Amino acid sequence: MARRPLHLTAELVARVERRVEETAPEHPALTPLSDADFAAQAAALLALNPDAPFWVFVYGSLIWNPDFDHVETRPALVHGWRRSFCIGLRTWRGTPDEPGLMLALERGGSCRGLACRLPDSDPVARMERLLRREAAHAEALPTFRWLAARTPQGPVRALTFYAMPSGHPYLDPVGWDEKVRRLSRAAGRMGSCAAYLRNTVEHLEALGIRDSYLWRLQRDVAAAIAAAPPLAPAPSAAPAPAPDPAAAAAAG
């Protein structure tokens, strides 16, 4: 399958790419996880998939920045979930004045991604490392779940991150125009939402995964950046602190 050229080019992303120093925490009311919490949650999640291979379903940034060891990768399809920029960010790739959005899974439709099998050794330690990468607060934990994934070699049960239940405190439902506006302008200590969107679509295209939602989104974000006046330079960023609750991406 020939790769399509993106409307959201590197040159357009460069117009809005910047790193913005943080001035306040994003979620001061959320519940931090302790070392004991991480250990307990790792054991609890593994207990839901006993005596089975440890697969992770990735659909977003974990495709191009997995940051975990895996010994096998397969194309995978999950039903009942779809990609959606639906998690509000006021840090990481956004600020309180110019909030961004993070990719997650929402109910409905289907999603093509990758299933990655982790080594069999020390699953508890591997699970705990994943949890520490994906969550800093207890409120993230209900979004981590095992999903049935179809692969060319047969079905697998795979863990995924930020499969969002309705009414979750991270959710920031906005209309299409506001979604485009945020993704075309927002940036934080880790860079811009536009760069994140381009990276994700580019890597999905390389895998032959064509997501009509993301394709339309990158097209409209490209048009919004092209039509907007240049953004003012951001203040110099401080060194990046540890990830916040909705940092990954997951997630996915």
C-alpha cells in the first residue's frame, strides 16, 4: 500500500512547535500513586490474565515510542473502541491558557493497531514499569483494561491504556472545530500537539493503518496552521519533570 503524503507537513508543524515552561500542576486534586499502589495494581492486572502471554495493544504514541521490551509484534484489531483526541491536557502538550488534547480510546467503532508480546520473564516487574510510565495518579487506573484483539495468527487478550469510561475526570469533550483549534496551537513542556498528531498519523501510514478520523484531523489541523498568524515565541522551557497522569500515550 503506497504511503500518502500528509497535509500536516513537518514545515507546518515547525510553525507551532515549541516547549512551554510549566507554571502550575495540571491536576492538583488527583490522587498520587505510591510504590505500594503500583505493586498492588500490577499484581491485580496480571491476575485478570492468568497463565497467559502478556500482550499490550498499542494504538498511538506507544507505536512510535514503545519504551518497553517486546519479543513479537502483530497487526491487531479491537472492536468496540475507536481512537479519539478526548483527554484534556493543561500540561505536557498544553497549558492552562492553551489546553491541548491527548489521544485515547472511546467507546464505539473499531481500532487497528499493534499487539506487542512482552517476554515471559518477570511479568510483575514488566507490568509495574508500564504502569509507572502510563500513570501517576489513581484516577488513571480504571482506563487500563484487557481487550480482545484479533491478529492474523489468531485472537489474543491484550492490555491497553486510556480506554476511557464515560464521565471520567480526564475526559474533555469538545466539538470538531475546537479540537482542530487546540491541536493546531497547543504546546507544553514536551512540545506541540501538532507534532504528536503528525508523528502518530505518519507511523500509522507506514504500517498501512488508515484511520479516517485521524486523516481528516491532520488535514484540518494543517489548514488551521496554514491560515493562522505566527505564534509568539514561548518562554524558554525548564527541564521536563516526571510524567503527569495523562502524559502517555498511550498511551496507547
